[in-house]
Amino acid sequence: MKRIVLLIIAIAISLLSHAQELKVIEFRADMTMTDAVQYPKEDANGERCGLIRMGLVIPSAQFEGDIISAEYKGSEWWIYMIDGANWITVKTKKYLPLRYEFEPIRSNVTYVMNIERPQVSYDGPTGIVKIDCNIKDADVYIDGEKMSSVTPYEYKGPEGQHEVEIRANGYNRERTTIEIKLNKKLSHSVTLRHAGSFQLEGISYEMVKVEGGSFLMGSAEKPEDKNYPLNYAQPQHEVVLRPYSIGKTEVTQALWEKVMGSNPSVHQGPNLPVENVSYEDCLEFIRRLNQLSGQSFRLPTEAEWEYAARNRGANKPDKCSGGSASKVAQTEAVSAVGGKKANALGIFDMSGNVAEWCADWIASYPSGKTVASQGPDSGTQRVVRGGHAGGNEWSMFSSSRSHRNPDEPSQYIGLRLAMDN
């Protein structure tokens, strides 16, 4: 009996000596990140928490400390802690517990904490899975460890299930599970979607990445229609934009109703663009959507809108693509999103269908070069872009501008989402 006890103790000591340890490689407050303010949580006393965004790809991890909530986001943990908390313990099935102490957490502050997992070598029987992706220059992580920076990639590992995460700049991170079978070679394909694309209870919304660049914004010459508000479309001026993402389509009534619980549209249909919504209604919709999706959506600036409508070319003709032609614009019909031909960026309905609210206050254009233009800080009316069904032919031009009181809805105006890359 004594020999058996000693053997058990020896085995336990051996297992502990081979146990792997997690390591904190970064912990800092990031004052440029506003998640703790934008997506707040409160403690039992109603005080705002601080937020730790922990880079740890272990969905089954558990935590101890002054924690209000911990939610796994697919590639990181969002951990809300009370003001003044100064330690956290991370527990996993595979690694030794990690206790980490830090300067006291402050309310409304977002912190970045990255944890490194040790590499594990394996010399036993293996199988192979070929992992492919629609993006070639994508990082492949398996069981939390980066294995490759390009796809396709062949992973050779032990039998069983393994967690896979694929990452690429400008795209959502995608997680999946692969199963390795001994002495077999299998294949697994992963599709990355543009950053911001999401699915909410079966309703999808796709974003398109737009590379930054310079273009000439506004109209270069006077249109034939004398009623065109020329003073608003000139002078043509150079604008430099950073990369961003914009909705492939206008927001549908189905998505609006899922988020808001009602549908104010005059022309009803789940796949029709939502309309009869004010600028202020759109801000409330985006606020609620961001809470539900964990994203940071916003309305596009009118510079971003025009740049995408011009197919991002600096000297593209002043004609809006990705929508209906002028003959369609003479009708009163509102059609399902994505029903017309997309432009070169894969964006639909940037003319015709419904016009769209933009983030800017309406004002005369500046005469010189601007960077990341977003108009003035104040005003009385908000910019509306994109000709709507029933509009005049001149409204189909990408430089055409309109405006409306921010609290005044219209059956001809909807919205399209945007976000920073």
C-alpha cells in the first residue's frame, strides 16, 4: 500500500513538473479604446466598471477576482471588473492557474491584456488537415498558437478536435473546429467576411472594405438642370480618406425591426430598405445594434459615401454606380436591397431605391485639400446622399447633395452602415 501511495505521489509530481504555464506579455490601459464607455456595465452599487480585453483563445477559461461579468467574444475575453480591482486569476483545464496583479482598475477605462500560451510539442501518431481560406494572406491559429501567415495550410497533429481561428486585416475573425483522424488527410475551408459583417438571429448584414485614398469630391461643372443646388456641390476639392468599411446594401426592414421592435416604413417588406426614419432614429438604431453585435457601427461621412459611390477612383466620372438608372429613378417603386447591379466595389443601391442619411451637417465645401473630411461640428440640417426612386436624373450623380432636418423622417430616406477599419 505504501508503495502505491508513493507511486501516485511520484506521478503527481511528474505531471506538475510538466504542466504548462500561461504568461502575461502585455497589460496596459488604452485610452484610445472607448469600449468601457460605449458598452458599459455597472457593479452592485451602480458604479461603472473598467473593462479588460484579454487576448486568450480558450473559450472554457474561468476567472476569479472582483469580476462583474466575463464574456468570450470569439478571439478574446471581455472582462468587466469593479473600480479598484487589482488582480485576476485565470483557470484553464490544460494549464496551471495564472494569478496576475496590476495597478487598480479605473471605471470607464479599457485595458488590453495579452496572454501567451506555451508551445506544446507532440511526437505521437498524427493525422493531417488542410485548412483553406478565401483570403490568402491570413493568419492561422490552432489551439491558440499561431501556425502560419498564409493559406492553404496543412496542419499535422494528434487525433481529436482542435480549435482553429483565422485572422486577416480588414476581416472578421472566424473560429471553427477541426477533427483530426489518425493517418488520414482531410480538408477544411473557412470563409472570412469583411470587418463588421454580422448575423443577428438569422439576419445577415455584409460590409465591404474600402481602401483609403485621395479623390476629387464634388462637381466639376454645372449640370443641365438649373434647379440643381450647385452651391452645395462645388467647389470640387481633394479629400484624403483613411480605410473604412461600408455596408454592401442599405439596412433592411427585417434588420431594423429585429433591433428596434417595430417597422416604420411606408413601403413594407422584410428585404426592402427601411425608410421613413429620421437621422435621430438612425442614431438610436445604431446604438442598440452596437450593443447587440459588439461592433462599432456609425453612419458614413458624405466623403466616404461619395468615395464608395465613385468606385474609390480619384477621377472617376461623376456618375453614381451600384444602383438604378435614371429611368428607374422616375418611378415610385422601392425594391429589395441588392436587386440591381453592384458597382466595382460590390456595393448595391447607391443611387435609386432610397436616399441615405450621412453623418455630416450640410455646409458649403472648403476650397482646399482636406483629410478625413466630416464637415462642420454644428448646423441645422444633416446631409442626405443618393438619389431615390422617384427622384430627378441629376440626383443620380455621385456628387449630388441633399439635406433634411435631423428629426424629420421621409419615406424616401433610409441608411447604410459604416465603421472604421
